Amino acid sequence: MLACPKIFFAAEGASSDPMIRRGFVIASWRMLLAATALSMAASPESPLPSAMVLEGAYSAEVMTVVRGGLQRGSVYRGLAETAMQVDLASAFGAPAATVFRVSGMMPHGGDLSGARIGDLQGASNIVAYNHAVLYELWLGGKVAGDFADWRIGRLLADADFATTESGGALLNSSFGWPAFISGNTLNTGPAYDRSALGVFGKLGVTSKLNLQVGCYDGDSLDDANGDPSHYPDGLHFELGHGQGYFAIGEISLDTTCGPSTATLPGTIKIGAWSHSASFADQFDPECKHSGNHGFYFVGEQMLWRETDSRPDSPQGLTAFARTGVSPGDRSRFSQTADAGLSYRGLLANRPADTFSLGLAWVRISSEARRAEITAGTTVISDYELAVEVSYQFTVHEHWRIVPDVQWIRHPGASRLLGDALVVGLRTRVEM
């Protein structure tokens, strides 16, 4: 399995004092919000320095449980994001293609899954602990063009591994950071909404074959009980200290096919991950296993491109599929899978809109089921299936509206709750 050295480091002096931490949070957010305001105020006549890229976004949604789940009703959810990225080569003469990035976010609102559905996969992918948090903080760069890529700092594994571009248009969390990793690691791993200290490297072996690896702190929350309020602002920098490490590697192959006048892009990815912490046995929690691991496969392929579009146009039909497995004796989900279809430009007069259909499935491990049977549990866990249909209206290059419908079979992976029907509406504005 993949491995990386275990390191112990804690910036306690900079983050343990509540007043210092609060001051750092306020200062960081003032800097990021000022940067966003600056980007909004910039004009073509007085542009920002070319070395600096400033970003801001706000997502808002209302999702309603029409029937089934825990209880009917609606929940509002919002997410404010801001980021700054600096090209250090242009700004300070650093080695070519070296960049610095810092970002933060402020999640707020209710939790539809926890309060009204009771599902495991998460019907909304912007649910997080309601607190301002430092999201990313890293230094990185490229070597010899796209031959190699590296990053070090507070990183997000879900931005680089087991990804599908088409699945990103769907709102259910399982189409993002997959359940075959998030459900079987400590506190979901380095992914939304908490980054982790780590290193990332990518190597272009050939023009079509890439190899990438990452190694991260084993607990992005730095709390074995999974309590995000313990360090809510993302300013606790620690490696090791009993939480182990999370390592992941992936090989990707470009499967683009078709004539040069109408190529159909595609990718196949094969990956493996490992976590070095102790994991309780699913049948006997008193028994501990040293580490956990898993393997996964990802495939994404454009199937058809609209005949009257450009050779490189994204308009057309694309399919994606992912599946992953982990040892059933120490994993909640022994097997998971998701798949779907995405069509950009389905309506002739709406070329930038995207219609998406997806299915996400998780199966509870046989050992966990055996434990429930032994304990005399009335309703035995089995599986959860989410089916989602969404349509992304592109109102403007920086403004999208997404009506969404989800049907969730066996919320909580059992027959205890009725199948849930969820309808929602999300809007996102980017700056």
C-alpha cells in the first residue's frame, strides 16, 4: 500500500489561544474579503495586477422533503467562498509557474440530511459546520509545462483524486468525494469542508498517461470523535499525534477517440488509498485493525458531440461511472458505486445549459450486518440508493440556477425510514 513518513508538528503557539485564533480568523477574512471587493471594483481601464487572481462566490439553496425520510419540510443552505491566488514568478521573480493560494469560506444554514432525510450519502454537497474556516493554504507549481505538478500546504484530495467532470453538476455529495473513501476513512478525509496538511505530486508519464500521488494528515478535523467545533476555524496545524496519515495514488489514461474533426474526450482512472489509523472491527468494535485501504475505478467518456458544434465543443452527451471496494471487516461501506449521464446543450437555444442524471449506491458491509443480526436488531441495514435529476440553467457566465429532484431509496441504508422524495433549487453567483 501507499505510505509516507509520519511527522509530528503542532503550531500550538499560534492557534491554541482563543483570542489569538479569533484575531487570526478576523484578519484572514478581512484580507480575503478585501481582495474580493477589489476584484469586483476592478475595471478594464484599471485592471488588477496580472500576477494576482481573486475569486468570490455565493451559493444558496432551498431543498424540501416532499415525502419519506425523517420528516417533511424545507431547509435553507448557503455558502460564501473567497480566494486569492498569486503567480509568484510574475510578482517576485520566483521559479517559473510557482503559485501561492489561500481561500476561505463561510457555510451557514440547516442540514437537510441530518434534520429531515436521515440519509448517509448527503443530499446536498454544500452542507458543512457553520463557521468561517480557512479552506486552502498552499504553495505549488508546474515543471516543464505540464510534465510535473506539485503542491504543499493545506490541500484537498477531493480536488485531485477520483474526480468526474460530469458528476460535478449534480448536488448529492456522493457525486463529489466518493463514499468509498469518505465513508471508510477518519472524518471523511481531506475533502470539503476541511483541508489537511499534505503534499501532492503529479507526473505526465506520456502525453496520455499521468501518475499522481498525495499524502495528508490523517484527520482533517483533528478530533477522533469527529467534532468540527473542536477546531472550527481551520487554524490547527498538526501532523501525526495518533491520527495517522492518509495516502492515495492514481493512474489516469486519456481515452479520447474519434476523428480530429470531432474528437470525443474520455478518461480512465485506477486508484488506491490507505489510512494508517486504527479502525474498529465492524462485527466486534473491541477488536482493532491496523489501518484501512481501498481500490477504485473511474471512467468518463463523451459518447456523442453535437454535429454542428466546434470539434472541441463540450456540447453533447457524456457518461461517467465510479466504483470502489474496501475490506468489509473494518469498513462501513464494503462497496459503493455511482454513475450517470450529462448532456450539455440539450435545448437548441440553451447551448450552455446542462442536463444531468445520476445514481449513487452504497452497501453496508456484511460484517456490520452480521453484528446487527447477532444483536437482535429489528431492521437490518442493507443499502442506500440515490437517484438524481438536475438541470443547470446558465443565466450568465458567472450565474447559474439549478432545479433538482432526488429520490432516495432506504435512507440510512435500511427500511426503517420511508423512501424520500426531495426537490430543491440552487443558485450560484461567481465573481
